[in-house]
Amino acid sequence: MNRLKRFFKQLARSLGGLLLVGLVLTFVLAPVLWLVISSISSPKDLLRTPPRWFPQFPSLAYYEQILLGTRQTEATLTAVTIRAFRYALRNSLIVASGVSAVCLALGALAGYAFARTPLPGRGMLIYLLLLGQMIPVIVLIIPLFIVMNRLGLLNRLETVILLLSAYHLPFTIWILRSYFQTLPAELEEAALVDGANRLQALIHIALPLSLPGLFAAGVYTFMQSWNAFIIPLVFTSSDTLRT
């Protein structure tokens, strides 16, 4: 009898947990699902009352029109909008990929140095780096704009990549430093005994073992750069360079 009661209690807890997880997932994923449904629905389905939760005749016409440039009979997007979207999509990919590459390259070197090299005051220095990232971007916009204007670097994707890399690099260093510290130092010491230098130990030993950490840092940097708004808005003025 007691076993049966414990079984039903555990079953109720499990069902309650699943129900709670289902509600949270529904709350989080419902906007994304509606976004996808809206993108394959016709204007009639979107304006229907009560709303049609799934289109009667789903279509990829909008995707074809924007990405492939095909003309549809019920085109709702102007040529200017389509062209601006393509430029923005291309520029966002360039900026996000460039920032991720720069942050991973420099972050791996700096993170490994913080994790393995006996630098004086390295514990305080890493926190000073993170403290710099806590400064709001809006506070830095005016002085950075003045500097870039005097250097003639406005309205260039390279400038956006440089500024976003400088802003996201401290946290990338923090992530990779923490991951390098979890690796056994004996593996690198064995490579050093065999004649390798620190850079070779990093490239051939530490980096292959740190692929999960590199992936996490790369995804974080890519998403933050993709979602960046104020820096690309201020430092680019041409429609062909907007992100």
C-alpha cells in the first residue's frame, strides 16, 4: 500500500513537472512559432477573424521573393525593401562572422595566457577586463564617434567589426580562460618536455580539447554581434552597409 502511494506521488510530481515545463516552453516558443506561421501565410489568413492558426495554403513565396528575387502575383514587398534586406542580411553575416573570428583568435591567446602563464596580478586583471564590458555602450558612443571621424573610419564594416570585437572580447576571454583551467596541465607540460613551446602546446594540445568552449564562445559572440544595434546604426550611414 505504501509503495502504491509512493508510486502515485512520484507520478504526480513527474506529471506536474512535465506540465510546468510544457507551459514554459509554450510561453517561450509560441512567438517564434507564430512568426514562422505568419511567414508562410497569405494576407487573407493573417487578417482572418478568428485567426487561422495554420494557413490553409502554406506558401514560401515571401522567402522566394526576398532571397531569390522571384516575382509573385501578390507581391507586398517593394524592390527597395527587398534590396535593403539583402544588403542588411549580407552585412550582418559579415559583421557577426568577423567579430566571432577576431574574438575567438584573440580570446584563445589571452584566455590561455590567463589560465597558464604566471602573470602578476592576473586574477585582478581579468576582473578589470570584465569591468570594462559593464560600461554601457551608449556612454562610449560619442567619444568613439569623434575618434573614428578624425581617423576617417566612419561608414565602414571594418570599423563596426573592430568596435564590436573590442566590446565582446573581455567576456570571450573569460569563457575561454575558465575552460582552459578545466584542462589538465600535465598534457601541455608533457608537450613542453618534448620540445614544444607555449604556442605549439596551445595549438596542438589545448585548442583541440577546448572545442566545446570555443563553440560556446563563438555562438555567444555571433549572437551578440548579430543583435547589435546602436554601434552599426551610429557608425554606418549608407543603406548598403546597414546591418
